[in-house]
Amino acid sequence: MSKQPNEANERLKRKFLEYRKYARQLSEKSLDKELAALERFDVWNGRTHFAKFHIDWAMGFRDHLERTKTAKGKPLGKSTARAIMATMREFTLWLSQQDGFRSRVRASDSEYFSLSRRDEAEARAAPARPAPSEKQAQKALELMPSGTPREMRDKAIFGLLCLTGVRVGALITLRLKHVDLDDKSVAQNPREVATKFGKNFDTFFAKGFPEAEAALRAWITYLENEALYGPDDPLFPATAITPNANMGFAAEGFTRRHWSSTEPVRKIVNTAFVAAKLQPFGPHAFRHMLARRVSSRNATVAELVATSQNLGHDDVLTTLRSYGQIDRARLRTLITGESEDDRVLDD
């Protein structure tokens, strides 16, 4: 049974999180993760007052994380351990600058909250990120029905993801006015759209997805001409859930409001891929798909930069490191100069 929270420690945690929020501008999601890391350490350390800090705590905590198992009985992921240790490193550094702690905690003490070089390298290694091929996405889109308004909406969502790779958090906050079909663009204004880090940028439609453009145009035409939606109405309104005498509740029509979570979009995308007898990719996979289409051919520097900007990245290296992994077959061809067709002919 864990000890009751230490009031002094709780006050320090709160002050640290206020510093991280207002001085370091972290999001609420990041703050929640940092609070969880601080709580994990505090519980492990028996709620001992932070004023008694000793570097043995850092070394012992690292050993503890190395032995920790997840709920499924697997070792704690290296990237998770790295994030926890990073939070503790920042907290210790901040603590060393607080009144009453300067003589007890040194800034250099924070360095003990580090993984081994091997574990650090493993944590930094980019994991394999599954993504559909263009043909797979096109096939799934082709098979999506569009006979009802709800099906039209779902197909337009899938189509917009094919065209732009827009983040799902931004997608569910888009308004009708943000899409310009003639300009083939989506305006991601952070004052109205939930963009990552509050970035303001325009995203343009990727070429090669005519059916996606057609699905999006059909949906917008329906909203404007039949549903009589205006520029400030949601581009993808939430499904209305109404009471039903036989079934309790049933999905019927739309509400003129945005979805409150991204889960419905994830379900729509997963279902579309499964219906096409493909792996159930998520919405984020479209970003990898669009980045890889550039990295898979001899793209110019300008094309790489344009793709990076279109995805909302500040640095093209972010696109290449996180999204531009080359599959084994393509890697072999680029390095050896021998294509798979060449190998078949040799055989």
C-alpha cells in the first residue's frame, strides 16, 4: 500500500508544472505525461521529501525502470523510460534553482537521470511505422459506399486524408470555409483549427487522387446546397444520436458541431481498410504515405521541402527522419543499383 502524498512534494510538483506550462509552453497533454513521471518517481521513492535528494535516487530509479514490467508483462519500452528520465532530469535541474534547495541539489545532479548509451540509442531509434501504399489507399477509397449523407461524409474524410495527410486533431475542427476546392487547399488557421503547436499554414492537395477530390467535392456540395451549411459550420459534423423506441439510441443525421474526440475518425479509417481486406491503418498513416511517395522516387530538394511544409513541419529533417523511411526493397535498389526485376531475370 503506497504512502499518502507528501504535501511539500505536491506543492513542488505543482510549481514545476506551472513553470513548464507558462515558461516552457508545454501542452496539457505533455504536462499530464510529466505529472505521471513525477508521480511514478515519488511513489517509488516512498514519498520522501525532495529536499533530501541524493544521486543514489537517480541511479536506483534507473535500475527500477529497467526491471519494470507493463500490464502485459513486457519490459517498459526504452522510449517511455527515456521520457520519464527526461522529466526527472528537467525537474532536478529546476529544483536546483529554487530557494531552499540550491545548497542541497546541484544542477549537475540532474545528469544522473540518464539511460545507458545503448538504451538511449535504442530509445531514439525510429520504429517501423506501417503505412498504406497509394494503391491500397485508392482501393479502400474506391470501395467506400456513398449512397447516404453519412457515407458521403465518411468517404470525404478518407479522401481528405489521402489528399493532405492532415492531422486528425485538426481534421475534426475544420470548418467549411477552410477548404478551397478550386485552389486545392486547406487553410489551417490555429485560431480556429487545432493544429499542432498552434502552427498557421496552408496544405495543398497531393496529386494522384482524383476520386478523393471528387468525394470531397460531392460532400461539400451536399452540405452547401442540401443541408444549407454555412462557411463557419463544421466540415465534418458529428453524427446525431437520437432515442429510438426499439433500439434505445440510434445514429441519425448530423449535429452542427464538431466531434469532441478523434475516435470516430479512427473508426471510419480502420473500417475502410478492413473492408478492402487490408491492414487497419489509422489516420496518421496517411502522413507517412505522402512522405514516402516523395522519398521513394528521385525527388528534387524542392519537392522534399514542399512536402515537409505541406505536412506542417518546420524542418525537412523531421519529415525525413519520422516519415521518410525507405523499405528494404527500395533501399537495396538504391544502394546496389539492382532492381527486384533484375534479380528475377538473373534467376
